[in-house]
Amino acid sequence: IQLFAESAQEAYDLTVIAPRLAEHPDVLLPVLVCQDGFTITHSAEPVALLGDEEVRRFVGSYDVPHPLLDTREPTTQGPFAMPDYYFELRRSQAAAIHAAAGVLEQLCDELEELTGRRYEPLEQYRLADAARALVLMGSSAGTAKDVVDELRGLGQPVGLLRIGAFRPFPADAVREALHTVPDVAVLDRADSPGGSPPLHAEIAAAIHGGRTRLRSIVHGLGGRDLHPEEIEAVFESLRDRPAPDTVYAGLRGNQ
């Protein structure tokens, strides 16, 4: 399970949620709280912390559902499975990730009640009437929101969709959010040489059959900053017919 934080505050809040999500009996899978190196990890910004006892009550006690040495209920432990069971094991993991979406929503409700802060696995920002939009994850969303506000002030109908949970991927919600947006650029802080960058591939699969035109943008590899003027250029490029190939934003030289 992969949850992506936009800010240091979200990284903290997701770290509080993660044990409950990982240890839920319908899930029982590792949870990754993902934050951008340098941009979040080495920046200074205020973070509201909970008291230790509040966190302990929220997380609860650790209860292992299948202990390694329980003579009353013997189990097989290990990373290896033969063909006669491996297929069923993988299908069970897929079902657990699917169930994690509902569990995450419940935990977000609980954390909001405790802190007043809301974490959304899928955030729509000024998207309702947008003609051009970005889809992205992580800290770049904060910069992109400022650009959206600036362009909106100039009368341009632009918006943003931020993916907070890459796994489980909210495909149905993405399809619903983007179905009225004619032109969309998907910004990946990752590349897939010889194929499609990962977020772009998921978005393309989610909206397949719709009328939305997609452009693939790779940015920020190695922690490089994504500047407002580069985001403005991406929005401007969406006025033209989307390019079939991936565009690299913020790349030095003519490579």
C-alpha cells in the first residue's frame, strides 16, 4: 500500500494512520508512507503533533493475528509458496489491497475527528469546471496549486487532481473526476524507459474509452525542483494537440 504526502504535516498524519491500516484484519499488508526527499524531508515547515497518549489510543495495541509459535493454531510462515498455492496467495493479497481503500477512508474519518485535519486519497482542486488539468502526486501539488490559483485569477479554467493513494489506486474516482476535462497532463516524478511512466499508465487505463486527451510529463528526478514557470508551461502546452511522447520538464540542455 502506497500513500503519498504533499507536506510534512501529511507525512506525520499518514504515519499515525499507517499502523492501523497495515494491521487491520482485512488488510495485513505493509504500508509505505511516501514523501519527497529534500522537498519535504529537508525543509522547515510547522507541523502540529499529537500527544503521545493520543497517538497510542489511536493506534491501539499490537495484536498479531497468527503468531509464529501458537501450538493451538499451527501456521506455515515464510516467503515461499509452490504453484499449488501461490496463485491463491497472490489473489488474497489483491483482495486485501482492494479492501484497504474502505479501511483507509474510515481511518481518515477517525483522524479528522481527532485532529480536524482531513487526508484525501484523491483530492480535486478547482477541477469542477476545468478545461485543462494536471494530475500528480506528492509535494509538487503544493506548488501546482499556487499556479492554478494564479491562472484562475487571469481567467484561465485550469484545475488539479492529486493522487494521495497510489495503491490501492482509485481508478473509478479518477475516471469520474476527469470525465469532463478535455485536456490533462499527468506529471510523474518517475520514468519507465521503454514504456509509460507509472502514474500516466494508471491514469490512461482508468479513463480508457473516454474523451480526455492525456499528455505525459516526467519531472523532478533525483529530487530536482519543479518551478512555477515550468508548471505554467505545461498548462500552456495543453492548448496544443497533446504530444504522443513523454515530455521532460525542467531538463537542462536539449536532450
